[in-house]
Amino acid sequence: MSGSLTGALRPLLAIVLISALAACGGARYRPVSDTPVRVGPPYTVRGVTYTPARQPGYDVLGYATWYGSESGNRAANGERFRPGWITGAHKTLPLPSYVEVTALDTGRRILVRINDRGPFGESARVIDLSRGAAEALGVRGKGKAAVRVRLVEPPEKDRAALRKGKAAQELPPISPQTLANLQSQFERGVGPGVGTR
């Protein structure tokens, strides 16, 4: 009787084991969510230590670059990296965060959901945009673009769109006067050779 019971349980045990392994494979990426917000401990890349922190009022001029060949890789917050989505990487902002990115050559603005870490290397690079974000901002054709990155709290409708891989509502470009002021600040404090390593 014991042998027949063991024989009968083998297929059931195999099904349970296969189901458990399949569940592990399916949980490889964290679901796209705004909670929990993760600040994270300090970390070191290429000998430089970065300390993530809450940064209310974050408003910085610098360069944006973009990345897109990492399709299928995991973003720093555990989500699947999807190059066509409007996302970005930042060295120290909490994950996720929302930023308004302004192209300083055109004044065009978009909302971007930060879910990854980077860019590393040149310190004047303040954000890495996904391919989708670079296209939406109109900077994909450039290797590096001058930008303003400002932490924002968009309405839930925009957050929900970005969490689903869609663009948030279109923002009007900044005024020519504001753009000229930002360009002047950029040239004085961030331009080529300033703040780089």
C-alpha cells in the first residue's frame, strides 16, 4: 500500500514542484507601482559613492543621455526595463520619483517616471532617459542634450499613464524668456568642461 501511495503522489509532487518553479520565474520583476517608495542605502560605482535621499525642491541643470538596448533588464527598483516607456535613471532621487524634464534647445517639457539608477561617469550628466522618453522630448538624435530636471508631484492621472507605459498629458513649452534665462544659467555653470570629470 505504501508503494502505491508513493507512486500516486509522485505526479502530484511533480505538478506542485513545476508550479512553484513557474511562480518563481514569473516573479522575476516587481510589478509597476508607486509604492513602496525606495530611497535606498549609499552605493558605490567606479569609486564614486552616491547617497540616495529625499530631495524636495530638486531643480538642476545638466545633461541628459539616453539608453534603450537594455530591453528586458531589471531597473534598479526591480521593475522590468521597457525602453519604449517614458522612464529615466537618476543617481540619488527616491525610486520611483517623477520629474519634469525640459530640453534647453527647444523649451519642450515632458514628465518622466524615475525607476532606475544612473547615469554614471561624467558628473554633469544628471539623467539617463529611456529611448521612449528621449523620443518624447525630441533629443533621441543627440548623444547628450542640455536639460533642466525638476522634481514634481503630478496628478494621479499622469502617474497612472506613466505606470502603464503611456505618456502623461502634454505640457506646454516654457516661455521664451524663461528658456533664455535657463540657457544663460546653463552656459555659466554647466556648459562643456564645467562640472565634468
